[in-house]
Amino acid sequence: MDSKGLEYYWYSRKPLVWLLLPLSGLFFLLSSIRRLFYQFGLLSSYRASIPIIIVGNISVGGTGKTPLVVWLCQFLQDQGFKPGIINRGYQGKATTWPQQVTESSDAAQVGDEAVLIAQRTGCPVVAGPKRIDSVKLLEQQGCDIVISDDGLQHYALQRDIEIAVVDGERRVGNGFLLPAGPLRERVGRLRQVDLVVCNGGRAEQGEFLMQVIASDVVSVTDPAKRRPLSTFAEKRVTAIAGIGNPERFFCTLKQAGVEIIRRIFPDHHHFSAADLQTADNPLLMTEKDAVKCRTIAPADSWYLLVEAKFNDDFIQYLKLCLNQLKNKD
């Protein structure tokens, strides 16, 4: 069964789900023992010299962490911090880690999300599967706070603030742990984090709503070129997406009046020039896909620029959490 097929079952309660429940029970047992080992010091964890903010989720697949990480980085800069970001560098092919990431880094080497974040924030970004090594590198570079892009379950790294992102449309799927469902941890874990952010849909009690607003489209091959998304209203385009939840991207385009021909690829797909052939239609893609296509995309290729937006309640609560960190010092 391919990953797309398995994800279909995660958001249902079809018979196969029940057959997988014993494996979910085993997953729960092993993950619970592992977390207890960290809690009681049987497994060592690293306490950094600077605060760590985790932006993660309890489910597999795209929940919309990256727009929040970008927003949070800019917010911290406005508050006088010098943030750095760590990222796992998922599917990066680099032979040595950690890797310093810049906006011109090769996404194939360090991972697409890491390059996107470096491109959008201009802050120090370090990618690598061993997050502790990445944090140590940022400590040496003079950062005074670190944002971990994902890593909620990476208990080897101690943290000061936990932010969990929930997909407002798909929520937690069928509510089961892997492999019967999409959950890495039980839903009750959300009650233990500092902030729960709901990406789209309707925020439930205790959650803060994040709206991801589409603004302009930017040329993949020449980022200096920028147009309003409305430029493509009532026009036919080929829309490609290699992200965790492509429907969110396609719905945004349709709501803007764009007529789309869909092409769905696996999350973190490594694109080839053949993947980008569009039969003379303009090509629209996500920003995460665009960082992998800069050198192979046709001239009429664009990515959708999005921005996270929060209400004042979230901002004030986040400031409260940051002030508590300062008081600890």
C-alpha cells in the first residue's frame, strides 16, 4: 500500500483501520516507555543555554507549521530577540551534518523546508537529523533563542515553550495512533503544550486560530517578479503540489477564481524538468516546491506567497510566555 492510500484510511474508520489497531497499541507502548525514560532521566536530554521554542504537531503530514515558524521568527525579531531556527533537513542528501542553510542552499542537500525558512526569514538556519548538534551551532553563532521546526516528540532536546499546530479541517483524523491513524501521540498531549494553534477551519476551546493568507505570486526563476494572485483569476493554470495536504493549496487557488489542472506529487518530492511540463499553461506551485525547482522550472512558473495571521489574543499570550522566560533568567 502506498503512503497516499494509507493516509486515506487515516481519515476514515474502514475495516483495515481496525486490523492495524494492535500495531497502534504496540506503538503507544514503546513511545510511552521512551518518554518515561526521558522524564526519569534514564535517557539523557540536553538543556541549551538559550530558550528553545518547539513548533510541532501530534500528527503525521502537513499541518501548516512552516508559515507559523516564519511568522514567529519575524515576531521574535520585533521583540528584540536574535532567533535561529533548526530543522531536521528531511530527505536532504548531505553527507555531513549539521548544515548551515542559506537562501541559496541546495534543497536536495539540506531539505526543502529549511531552504524556504532561510529564504523567508534571513535568520540563521541549521539543518540536521541530530537537533542537539544544530542547537549547539546556533549557540556559538550568538543566537539568544531557538525555534525548532518540528520536534515535539524529540525529547532528547529540552524545551521552554511548546506550540502544537492542528489542521483545522482534517483535525486528528480517525483519532488513532500510527499506523492505524495519523497520530504520533495521543490527543491528550495537546493539553500539555503551551499553545495550540488551529490552522484554518474553526478553533476549538483553548486553541488559537491561525489564518494563512494568500497574497501574491512570485516568479520561480526570477523572484524579483511579483504579481497579485488575482492576475490568474478565470485563467487556466497547471497547479502542482508536493506537500502534506495539497487540497489546501488547490482550494486557495479555486477560491481566487483560478481554473486549475491538478498535479499531486508525494510530500518532499524531488522534481524533474519533466514533472513541470504544462502544455503551455502557466504553472503555479507552493513555495516549498519552488525552492526545489528554481533551476528547472519553465519561465512562466510562479509560486504562491502566503502569510500567517493571528489575532491579538494569541500575540498577548505569546508575549506572556516570553516574559516568563525572561523572569526565569
